[in-house]
Amino acid sequence: MIIHNQVQFVTINNDQAGQRIDNFLFTRLKGIPKSRIYRLIRKGEVRINNGRINPEYKVQAGDFIRIPPVRLAKKQKNVISAKLGKVAILTDYILYEDQYLLVLNKPSGMAVHGGSGVNFGVIEALRALHPEAHFLELVHRLDLETSGVLLIAKKRSALRALHQQLSQKKIQKQYVALVKGQWPSHIKVIQVPLLKVISQNGERIVKVNSNGKYSETYFQIKERISNATLVNAFPITGRTHQIRVHAQYAKHPIAYDNRYGDPNFDKELTFTGLKRLFLHASSLIFIHPVTGEKLTFNAPLDQQLKICLALLRKE
């Protein structure tokens, strides 16, 4: 059993301030699946200053948190080995590393963290590779099937500084996506409210809904290829599945999107051998949290995406 059998009361200090409550709980409740933690938040079992909160709430110094007891059956103990193939290969995907941060070209098909049926993700793998590291936390997230630039903080002070840049929209993210049909030249920005719905099995689905949160993405045509368009996407806000839902809303869904895509479009691409979501975080620009230097990181497409484009261009 994984047991946290007593109510915990925690007062947030200055070092802990600025992080999202879900990320704080992931660290605090080691071994508890992400879906279970989100359920605790949704049901109001986690309280801050005696009130309910949502998963996006950022804890502040002095916040008083009540964490309920949690008891879950554990099927088996999973010890992540640094020698495990999927873990060890991550070293080949590191774009940059210093004592404050690490930049990774995350491969498609690997979650950013464990939970919801996933034994481990990028952050757990990196901790296995760096057992000497006292602190390793995600600055932002990428979907399971999305590849590309992922930023990890190696110090709490760096995490706070980078989260501040995110909140002030000073971090520039660029994605590349292959979408269905000919993207209209006049659609340069999509601004719609997005509402996140969590089904009973814990799967998150996002819909355009007037009750949702404001979201904004800029789109730029990169290349027209056959019955598809390669686009650059620049998200201004950071909502869950934002680019994928915005592409669907524009009636040009992303290739091989198993939640928001078009199966008929995917069938047209079968000859390319594509078997993953064609969404890649191609570039990230931010200010180094200590040196103040402006950094730009570009992540190359993986072989599967390159081959898909090459075959489409021959068409």
C-alpha cells in the first residue's frame, strides 16, 4: 500500500512559493497517481486557507494547506534504473545543461511525469540519471505525444524566476504542426475560451466553451504540402491541449491527434508511416534566471516527422 494516513497541515515558505498546487502535491505525495491528486483537488479535499482551489492555483508564502489522508493499493514497487533503455537514452536528447537548468528535446510517447497509468516520465527518469541532484522540477509541460523543447529547473530559485517569466508571458514558445487541408491565410490568431472537462476515467478533454478560460494562439503558414499545411504555432496562453483544440476549432485538426483529430485525414497519411501526433515544440526563448542572458533553443524534428514530410513533398 501507498499510505499517507494522516491529515497533513503545511504552511508555505518563501522557497516553496510560486509553484502550482498540483506540482506541489506531486512532490509532497510521492507515489500517488496524478489522477488521484487531481480528484482530491476537484472534490475540495485539499484546502488552502480553508477554501477550495483549482489545480492552476499558485501557492503563496504563508498559505496554510490541508492535505487529506490518502491510501491506495500499490500493485508493485517500481524502481527506476538509470540503466533502463528508455531512461538512459534521454542523455542523447539533452540540448543544454548548467547548474541552474536543463533543456531537453523530449521524445514523443514519453510523459513529462509519471501517474495515470504511466510508471515514470521525463522528470522521474532525469532524477534517476542524476541521483545527486537535490532539486529537479518541470518549468512547463508537454503532452505525452508532443515532442520538442522542455525546460527543467535544477534549483528552486531558478524555477521561481522562470515561472515569473511564464506568468509575464516573457517566454516565447514556437511549435510546428501538420494540419489537415489548406490553412486559410487570413486565420492568423485564434482567441477562444477553453473549458477543461475531466471524464470519470481521469482523461482530460478540452472544449471551446464560453464558460472556459481565455486562450490565444498565433498561427503562421510555413509550407503547403499536398492536402495538408505545415504551420508554426505561437501560444500566448498555456491552456491544456491549446494548440490542438485551436487547430480543431479552425477545422484544420493536427495529424494523428487521437482526441481532436480527423481519422479520415490520418488515413490519407498512412503511406508516410506516421504513427504519432504531428506536433513539435520547435523553439523556446527565455532569459537565463541567473546570468540574465537571452537564450534560444531549437529542437530538430525526429526521423518519423522528417520522413513524413519528405514523402508528402514527393506527392
